[in-house]
Amino acid sequence: MCGIVGYVGKRQAVPLLLEGLRRLEYRGYDSAGLAVQNGCGVEVLKLAGRVRALIREARKTAVDGTCGIAHTRWATHGAPTSPNAHPHTDCSGTIALVHNGIIENADALRARLKQGGHHFKTQTDTEVLAHLIEEVSSGSLEQRVISALGRVEGAYGIAVISQDDPGKIVVARKGSPVLLGVGNGEFFVASDAAAVLEHTRSVVYLDDGDVAVLTTDSYRVIDASAREQLRSVADIDWDLGAIELGGYPHFMLKEICEQPDSIRSTLRGRLLFEQGDARLHGLNLSPRDCENIRRIVVLACGTSWHAGLVGRYAVEELAGIPVDVEYASEYRYRPQLAIRGTLAIAISQSGETADTLEAMSAARAAGGKVLGLVNVVGSTIARQADGGLYLHAGPEIGVASTKAFTSQIVALVLLGLHLGRQRGLSLAQGRELVYELARLPEQVDQVLDLEPVIEKLAREYAHADNFLYLGRGVNFPVALEGALKLKEISYIHAEGYPAAEMKHGPIALIDENMPVVFVAPEDQLYHKVLSNMQEVKARGGRIIALTTEGAGDLGALADHEIQVPKTVPLLSPVVTSIPLQVLAYHIAVLRGCDVDRPRNLAKSVTVE
Ligand code: AGP
């Protein structure tokens, strides 16, 4: 997902813009640029490549000015080249603009603008916006922007400056997040709070349809009819340390190691030991609402979808409510059956995933209440949901999701516990689960002590071309997640399968070159998984077995055995998924991959 930064105030803009871009780098980008009002016009610097290349360029060509915008781009339309980098300008270079999102009618608009004499410098949809604004010949910059956006179909978060409007930035939002940072006599624009946190904790989250006008001494938010919109100022509750490496080589390793604390944060204030329940006020569900739920449909993508699959076991077992876990991108195109008593739950770390947002709209159109299980406070999904749970896992910077995944599982177990206790789950069962949840952080601490063993294992398998991950029951989603972690950061092909399903085809893949990871904690399916291991062993497969302490030595059956602390089956995915995160991390490092910014990936996929 692209990153937007803007500044207007009394300080030089370029250093602030570059620092902001640097803090957004984790979101995925392939080019970067900035534009500053330098007193006699708008000066643009942009290039393909990392932000540090832009920093070097900015040092060579000193650009002075106290009002500017900047952007890191993750290419959707047009190759990642310098010309296609943002900002984009109009014909005369008077207007400069940065954009997140996709303009769906860009081709038609471009054709009409070309007929009107406009000349284009790039292949991007964004450049069309600059010419649309140019075409509106009169009015304030905000009036021109509003008029131009009236012709646009698609999603956008934009920031615009013009040499005719010194000391002013106009911002608009529709479907792509943008916030304002309110400083002391200065104002910021950003697509993510990380870009402004060094300067202010006070932010204003814009809603779809908002237009904001920032000047050197004030800001205001208006709608398309220029009516003032009251938007509250929120305080960011995490600190810069959370988005700094803190001595770790990569954010991913830092976030893997943060999991004891991130799980503590997810649990904080929510465990009711006496009542054997969970305090989940944000759900906005009365006891009666909980009783009337007939069906739950989970909407998510990627790792969040895997967490939803784990959550299905928890909610069905604890609350007796049937759960469908849907790929958000598929769900939104299916016929929406208005089934009474349906509760939709959108799961998302970023809270900005376009497919999940669209699926929420589809679920709401079918008449259901929609909850959000989200990590980023103030994100679009969080604000559009009827209620929900924040994960409180802290910013997740690494593109590969790790601590958010385990916090999503914990949050879903808390939800299952709470719903269950409203629907007949016994006090004793509730108390047992609360106790096991409270123990989880220190068990995760023990799992992290396994890192050296896993790193050694990574050396043996870093050159494999394929991996198979197998699990049963609540650990089948862990097999899927382990495979996703490996493929998205090491680029090794990996598949997750239900262990029993292997004999219906995938077993043909088994030979001495195929490492097979079995996620096999000691639970009611453990002995079934052992027989699957024997099937693999008999065909020369190399087995990495993830079992639980006390499960007994697998002997010659497994080539490698990793034992994790024993917990109740519903929580076992938390302790079994972490060794797979660590394995994927070390294999990727050994293969020289960019662990925090894997190729082709972005931290938040805000395009469909
Ligand atoms: C996970 O490692 C991936 N980066 C990706 O699958 C991610 O989980 C997915 O894009 C959903 O993102 P969200 O949780 O922010 O909605």
C-alpha cells in the first residue's frame, strides 16, 4: 500500500517529509517522491527505488520551503519508474498531487482530457487527477479539488498543493485512509500515524467524503458541499519505540519476540477469573443479542483468514454457534442470503484491507450486524463496524503478520468464551479457559527459547524448493499459516493441508526432497497424525514434527522434533504457530530475502 506524508508550518518541509516517508517504508513501495512550494513554484523530486535514494537526491538539490507533500508508491497502474512515481503534476507543473487508491475511470477521463489539450507524462491513473484539477479554472484550491473529484470513480486518499495557493495543502479521502496530524503551530498529513508520531500524538481521522484544508495556522474539514465537518482529535496510544527496530535485525523478528507482551496486551482487562468470562465492552452486544445469534460469518484475507479458521473451532465449541469462514474477496460476490440472526465478523490487522471492507458492506446489505477484530486503532474497518475488539498488539511493521495472528486467535477465543457464557457454557469451563489464557504469555516465552534449535533446523532446509505443512483440527489452519509465512518471505513454494487429506493426492509429492512439517500437539487427534507421519516416512519423506512436551519421543519417526508447552487444544495454535514463524524467518534470512519487505507484497492491501 502506498504512503502519503504532508507538512505545512514554520519548519523546512523536506527533512520532515523524508523522515515521514522513512517511517512508512514498511508498507511496501517501489518508488518515492516529494513536492515543495519553494516560493516561486512547486519543485518536485521523485525516483524509482528506496527512500534512502530520494534522501541522497534531496541532499544534492536543496529544496527550500515550509509546505510540501511526499509519497511512497506500490505500483498498481504503470511500472515502478521515476516518471510514474508520485507526486504527479498538471501540464504546467503548477499543481502537484500524491494519491493512494485506484481511479477506476482513469482511462475515460484521460481520453477526454487529451482531447481537451492536456498532455500526459506518465501511464498512471493518478496523473489524471492533477489534470482534472487544472481543468477547473476558477475557485479556491479546495473548490477545484472537490469539483475535479466529482468526476472520479474509485478510491482515493490524496494531498494536493499548488503554486497559486502558497502555504496550503488540500486533502481528500474516499476509500483510502488519510489522517491529519495536529502539531504546535504546524500540521501534518499522513496515510498512517507512524509518519507523524515523532511530532504529534494528536490526530484527526478523516472519513470518506471528507476534504481537509490545511494552512500554516489552521485546518478545517469540509464535505463536498463545503459544509464544515466536526472531526474529533484522537490521541495515538503507542510510542515511536513500537515502530523502531530496537536492536533487532528485522521488524519481523522483533514482532515474533514481542508475542508474550502483545498477547498480554490483548488479554489486559478482559479476563474475569471469578465469573469465568471475558469483559468485551466494545462488542456492543447485549446478553439478548448474544442469545439471538444463529450464525457467524467471518470475513478476512490471508493470515487473518487463517485466524478466522482457528476462531471457528473456538466459537463452535464454546458457544455452539455455527461459523462460516469466508475469503472476503470471494464472499462479496456471492448471493447475500439474508439469514436472520447472522453476525458478521471482519478480521484485519491493518483495518484497511479493501476486500474485507467490501465484504463488510455486502454483509451489512444482507442485514447482519458487523463486528471488527482489528489491530490498528481508528482504522476504516474499526470505524465502520457496529462494534468489535481491538487486538492491542501494537504496530505490526513487518509485512508478514506474526503477533497480530496470535492476538487474533486470543481475541477470538475470548469472544467464544464470552458468547459461550451467555449461552450455557459452565462456570467451571469458563474459569478453566480463563486460567489457561492467563498462562499463555509465559508459555509463549518458553516457545521463544526454542529459537536457536529452530535456527539450526533452518540451515538444514533453507535450500529446499518445496515444503508441505500438515495439521488436523484446530491446527490445520496453523499448517496453512506456516506455509504462508514460509512462501511470502522466503519465496519457497509451500502448501498447507489437513493431514488426513494428504493421502487424497499430495502424498504423490513425498520424496526425500520434500520436507514435511507436521503440526501435531498432543490432543485427541494426535495418534491420527502419527499414522500420517508413518505414511510419509514410508515414502522417504523428511519429517519436522511439532509436538507438545510430554508427548513422548517420536524416535525414528521424525527427523526433527520440536516440543512446545502443552495447553488446551483451542489455544494450541498460539504455541504451535510461533515456531513456524521463527522457521520461516530464519530460512528467509539464510536465503538473503528482504524479510520485512518481501517482493511484490505490501503490509496492507488497500486495492481490490
Ligand atoms: C500475512 O502475513 C500477509 N501479509 C497477508 O496475508 C495479510 O494477512 C492479509 O493481507 C490481510 O491483511 P489484514 O489482516 O491487514 O486485513
